[in-house]
Amino acid sequence: MDKEKIEKIILNLLSNAIKFTEKGGKINVSLRVDKKDITIAIKDNGSGIPSNKLDVIFENFEQVNRSLSRTAEGTGVGLYLVKKLALIHHAKIQVNSKIGYGSKFEVILKGNYLESTKENRHKLENIIIDRESIDLEFSDIYLA
């Protein structure tokens, strides 16, 4: 497992969640390990993504809102990078989103990543971000 690339995936998804979640909103990052795969999930209660944009958000320079009055800054490259890095690891990306309720992005790593995770005992169970206070709460986090 390329730790740096996986970290970039998480940081890009987390960056988007922060950009599109209002002050006082919640962002949850979790990791689930089972016999077949590892699932990294980033869930927020931000603005959400329209269903007609879910198929294009991973394209280079694509943005849900291109208007000059948009509240979140960005170039439209972050999710494209997430997609490319996930492909390198033969990972699957799933997105569920509803306008006004937020989004959930899951990156599912298959097979051989499980042994690496068991050996290294890297564990990321839960990160909760409170945008109002910009505090991070960590639970059961072990990093190399």
C-alpha cells in the first residue's frame, strides 16, 4: 500500500468536505477493515451534490458550481486526483449525496491491502471535525 497516495486521497476528500460544509457542520472520517477490503469513508452534512452532477465531479477541472458568486473556492482538480490515485490502487469510489443533507464518499481498497494493514497495525477509526471551533477529535488513531 502506498501510504502517501492513500493520504492524498483522504486529504483531498477531507478538503472538499471542509469547503462545502457550513460553520457548525460535521464531517466524519472512518475506516472499516473486513476480510475482503478496506473502506475509507468521508461523510459530511454540507451542501450536497446534485444527482445530475455525480457522474462528472471526477473529471478534470469540473465543478458543481462554476458561478462567480460561489462560496467555495477550488480548481476542480481535487476529485480528479482522487479518482486517478484510486485507480492506481485498483480501488472503487462510491458517492452518495443529497442537496441540503451532505455527501458521503467511500474509497474501497481490495484484497492485498488487508495484509499490509494487519501487519502495520495502522488504524483510523474515527475523526470528527467541528468547523465552528476548527477542533479535531481523534478516536483510536495509530500512525506510523
